[in-house]
Amino acid sequence: VLATAGAVIPYAVGVDIACRMRLSIYPQSPLLLDQKPAQFERALLSQTRFGMGAKWEKSQRPEHPVLDDDDWEATPLLRHLHDIAYEQLGTSGTGNHFVEWGTLDLDVELLGLQPGRYLALLSHSGSRGVGFKAAEHYSKLAMRLHPQLDKAVRHLAWLDLDAEAGQEYWIAMELAGRFASANHFVIHHRVAAAAGLEEIAVVENHHNFAWRSRLADGTPVIVHRKGATPAGAGVLGVIPGSMGDPGYVVRGRGVAASLDSAAHGAGRQMSRKQALNTIAKRERDDYLRARGVTLLGGGLDESPQAYKRIDQIIAAQADLVEIVGRFTPRIVRMADEPGDW
């Protein structure tokens, strides 16, 4: 997390602009996952698309108002990316992106819901090729504009927000954010419809983004959160663990020293390469089986053993967020192959 004055750093936002979490809550009991597992597995397999370049067939492509957004005409780059958005709307990437059914244990009254146990759907993905291409273009442009930077920090090259390049990036970033949110909306509504469900509440939060904000003394700044999530006072969010570990629904405490931020997830304790070289498929599958988790796809590099313990991560930031609920994964859909975004 970092704050700048009058400038934005594309690399500090990241290549998957506005990657986000969405939790949809349903009135039905999660016991349905045990009673009709095949129904819920089919909903995930038929209504999601995962992987680099994943897209829907033309006859199955969804519609959403984001595709008619005027900002697609703002720059030549965005006009080009509009075609990618049309193809990839409602899809997910690889790596740690997922869509999963599970059980939500709500500890407090929230969003009009009473404390209790609910069936829920949780997803993690971002702006797909749109965000990647925009980040790549403007990161390279920022580095060209600041050739004097030492190579060790050249990726932190910035764009002035009062200059054309900075204004273009900001438009692209915010549009990628709306597109990422639309991706989750489409995924959740298609999967839920296939399972015969209709949501009654939603929690959504994003990371890999830059926000206009103010410091405690009132100074206007641009707050970048890469792998971190907003945790302003009363702000709701979801902090996930892994394919085999719970995620937490949290409410921010608004701590100025953290720039009103909290960790986005558990975080890796070993690299993808190390995970592939050291974790056996049997180890991963035994871990999931012991916790009643069914995995559809997923690479060994995303094994639960590759991640830090989410309970420890949550405990370490008890001063930043309050726990209001716990999501336990049961049927997890991920890309069939390892990947980075």
C-alpha cells in the first residue's frame, strides 16, 4: 500500500487491474451441497470459463451495460480492448482465480440478514485481458517518461495526473474496474441461475487499484492497494484463504496508519515453482478430502500448503478489521492448469 501526491504508478496497481472478491448469499441451507453435489458441480462447470484467453462461444456470450460504456471510445487502446472485453465478459483467469460454493457462518446481523448459516458463492478474478493490456501499455509508457530512474526502481515510474498520459490511465483503470465487477456479476448470476438460486445479499471488494483519498491531516493523495483491500471504517470485504481453507467476511476499522487498508488474502509461503516441485498431488488431495472440499480443476501451485495460514494472517491484523463471518469452501472451480493471472 502506498500513497502519492498528484501521480499514479501503474505498476503499483498491478497487471490485473481491479481484481476483486464477490460473495453472494442465498437463503437456502448449505446442506444442499451434500444432498445435491452433482447439481452444484454442473452449475460451476457449465457456467464458468477459466484460463488465459478463455472466452464464451458467440452464441453464449452474455450481455451487460458495461459493454456500452462511453469510455471504451476514450482512447485508441480502449477501443481495441473493447473487443477483448466483449469476448471475455463473464470469464476467469488462471492462478489463484476461483469460483466456489461454500458455507457462510454469519456472526452478526449484516445486510439485513440475521446471524446464522447460509449457502454462498465466492469468486476471485479481475479484469482479464483488458486490465493486463492497459497495465502493460501504461507501465511501459511511465518508464519511458522517466528514463533517469535507477533500474532497481524503474517499475515504480509514475504518470502525472494533470498530464494526458495520467488522465488516460485513470480512465482505463476505472473502466477496467467496472468491467471486473461486471465479470463477477455475470458469473454469479449465471452459476446461481443454473443451480436454481437467487441471491439475497452481496459483499464485494476489490484490490489492485488506486483510489483518490485523503490522509488523516486532510492532504489529498492517491492510495494504491496492490494485493491489499480497502478497510475504511465500516467497509465490508472478504479476505480469502486457499482452495482448502476458509475466507473471512470482515468490516474495516479505519486505521489511518495502514491507509485504511488490510491484507487481501493469506499470501503465499512458497513460490509457484517451489510448490510444483515439493507438493505431491496426493498431499494436496488428502488435505482437501479431510476438509470435505471437492476440487474441479486447479494446479498444484495453488495447493493449500503453498499458502500461509489464513487464521494467523487474520489475527495479525485484528487492529485493522473486525471479523463478521466465515466462509468455508466446499466445491471449488479453478483453471485446469497453473498460471500467473
